[in-house]
Amino acid sequence: MSNIKPSLAKGTRDFSPQEMTKRNHIFDTIKKVFKKYGYAEIQTPSMENLSTLTGKYGDEGDKLIFKILNSGDFLSKVNPDLLAVKNSNAVTSQLSEKALRYDLTVPFARYVVMHQNDIALPFKRFQVQPVWRADRPQKGRYREFYQCDVDVVGSESLLNEAEFVLIYQEALSNLGLKDFSIKINNRKILSGIAEIIGKPELIIDMTVAIDKLDKIGFDGVSKELLERGFTQEDIDRLKPVILLEGTNDTKLTTLKQVLSASQIGLNGIEEIELVFNYVQTLLGKDGEQPKLELDITLARGLNYYTGCIFEVKTNEVAMGSIGGGGRYDDLTGMFGLKGLTGAGISFGADRIYDVLEELNLFPESTAAGTKVLISNFDPAAENYALPLLYQLRASGISAELYPSAAKLKKQMGYADAKNIPFVLLIGSEEMQSALLTLKNMHSGEQEKLSIEAVIARLREV
RNA sequence: GUGGUUUUAGCUCAGUUGGUUAGAGCGCCUGAUUGUGGUUCAGGAGGUCGUGGGUUCGAGCCCCAUAUUCCACCCCA
């Protein structure tokens, strides 16, 4: 066995016990909200057939899919002519049949199509699993990270969108976040804008450019729009829309005027208004008001959104979006099941972790480890302790016996390092009297108790 | 895919113009204390300086390549 220096694959991380406690706190909090809104959990395999994933995320996305090399003599299946000209793209499909999942939405679409006869529509599912992207790692960006998705298929109602707003609000504030914005936009409004300036075919270029407004400013956006085929005249017409300010109501009023000639644009405005109304009615007067902002520059990369688009950003820490989603008509069309609409949102658990860590928002006592350690003096004491260990555990007390007769100093040190609050000392004296020494590691106090009294005492705390 | 940056003890990091034996803090181990941790004191172990080449009498330091960290762009959670 050669001695290889251990290292992690780029962009991946280990999660130690303390980190897992915190991560599970996030997952549990989010899942609890999902369940409360009537969503049921599913899981799909880590790997999908490559053909299931390719072509769903655009050219950029396809490059970021982790492909799995075929097993066995994989080169024998490859067309030698393609190999000779070193055309990587052309040989990929012959070298790789499987790939790691890139997101949870496309596998879900596949799932819906394959199980269409078993599921009742509308189908509400949530899914919390890792996804993999062959991106360059940087702040808040990993190659393996968890998404927490909720999606509903088969329901056109905008009530779903409104509930997503409430889910974001509830889950994130349960996690301790105080100042975050839920941004909402509608693809139809963007289409309407592109239609008004007479360049509907450039909608993607338009949205990609104006999406960067808060990053590069209006001048930067103008420059990019010019590069992407818009004229100065177009930009002048776009300017009031891009720089739209004020409350949601003012923005909507302005947009209605600007888009009065675009049926699709007005349609999008109407959808946004319906969502706002649903949210207000759902919350009533007592509900915690979400910071819901209509943001016309919100585009999001994925090409398949067709209606409302969501993105969540925290205002307390510099971090990319911690969640996003939207509606996609014809979610399952790519797998041959037409006319099924879907809508969903996602939480970026790893980014949320980084945010909570930076803001120190993880609860203090999330660690629920061993409550009592039984010391181990010698084989006789160990033998005496074993039934007691069973008794403690049978009473629901998390307990462990130090597995060897090491020096007591070492055993106490172990309890200390592991933050175990009590140590039960059992030596010859204790065995004779059947009164055990229970030491409180925090106060340092010790008392002699029967096993029954020990159990009663430990149950109290 | 593009540009920059990082890598030295288990961890966080010093390391002068290229010059003898590479340091500190924390952690770890041993003892003071054979049945008592977290505090204190005394002592100790631990480094192919990311890896592979090169320049030089001599490289942790200079050059090339490569991996890796972090950051920005593209894109995205």
C-alpha cells in the first residue's frame, strides 16, 4: 500500500460532529415547515442517466455536470475516428452514461413522469439531498452542496406561489434570520418588456444584462446591452423600467402604463398582484410580514421559468442568494409528459449555514450527546458496570462506559473533551456499598447514590 | 473556461538580502496528583517547508511546471 497524503476532492468538505449538529438543525427546521404546508418527502438517486440531465441547464450548465466514466474497457466502445481528432464533446456520450445530479428539479420531473400513474395531482413533494456542480469553488460556492426543494406539479393556482413566500418567511425566521428580502418577478413581465421594445428574441440577453444592475450599475448594464445587440434607443426605453423604484404598488402602477400594449406583460403583472393578495389574506393582520419586493431586475439563469420567479437574499451578510425558484409550465414536457405545470423553490442549505455561522445564530445547546460516562477501573468494576449501563440506556439516558481500564485522569479528560456532564465512578468501595459516586462535571460536586437514584437524578436534568 | 492569491508542526501562523541546527502560540504526550477533568507548574514528542524539476558552493526564500486554498469574472444555491 503506497502512502498517499490524504486530501479532499476540490470543493468538497468533511462534516465533523459539531458541524453535523448545526447542519441537521437547518435541515430539520426547513423540513418541518415543508411538512406543515403539506409536502411529502422523496429521494432520488445521486446519479442519473447522463441523457436525463444534458440539455436541461443550457450550454453553461452542461459543462458543469459531473460525468461518471463508464466501467470496464470503456475505450473499446468509442469510435476511433472521434478519438483521433480529440473531439471531447463528441466522445463524451460514448465514455459516460451516468452523471451526478446537478439539481433536484430535473430528477423530480423525471420522477413525476415515471410515476405519473401512482401519484395524485396536484403532487406536492419536498427533497433534501446533495447536488454536484463542477464549478470553481469560491465564497458560498461548493462542488457538493445540499439543496432543499419544495415543488408542486399539476396546480396552476398562484396560491402555491403565495405559500412559497410564507414558507421562506417561516423557515428562515425560524432559523434566526431577521433581515432578508424575498424578491419576486415574473417572466411574463420580462417578456412584455422585450416585446414593447420590439426585441422579443433577445429576452434572454436582456434579462442576463439587467440582472447585474446591483453589481455593475446602470452604466455597466447599458454597456452589456449594447454588446448583446440592443441600440441606444432601446436602452433609453428600458431605463425607466430598469431603474424602477418605490413601493411594490408604485412599481406595479408604472409597469401597467409601460406595458399597456403588451398582453403578456399585463398578464404577468396580474399574476404578481394575485400573489400579493393571497399573501395578505393568508397572513391576515397578525402574521409576520415578509419583506416581499417586486424586483424587475431579477432574472435567474434557468431558462425554464415561465411565470413567477423568486430569489431570497440576506441583508445581514454579503452572500449570494440563499434560495430561489419559480414556476415552469411544462415541467415534464422534456420527458414527454405535456401540459403539466410545476412551481417550486429551493433553499441553499450550505449558504444558509455560512450565514448563520457568521451571524452566530446557531442555538447554544444543540449538542445532545452522552449524558453520563461510567468510569472503568478494572475488569471487576467493568463487569459490575455493564448491567448498570444497560439499565441507564433502558431508561432513555444516553450513557457510555469507558472501554478500557485507563487512568482515571484520562477518563475524566475524555468526559471533559466530549462535554459529558456527569461521570459515574464505580470502584471497590462503590461495589461493596452499592452506592455509586456521581460526579457533576460542571460544578465538581460528587454524591453517593443508588443506581435508581442516579437514574432519577439524570432524568431530571 | 479566464485572472489573481494561498500552501511551513495536529491547528493558527512567524521566518530578515539566498547562508550553520526552521520558530511561536494553541493542542498533544509524560510527571507534580497510583481514585478525579476543566486551572497551575515542570518536562517531552512532533516538520521530505504542497509535489516534481531547475538555478546556485549553498534554496523555506529565486525560476519553471503541477496540485491545492481562498477571491473575482462567467454562471449559480
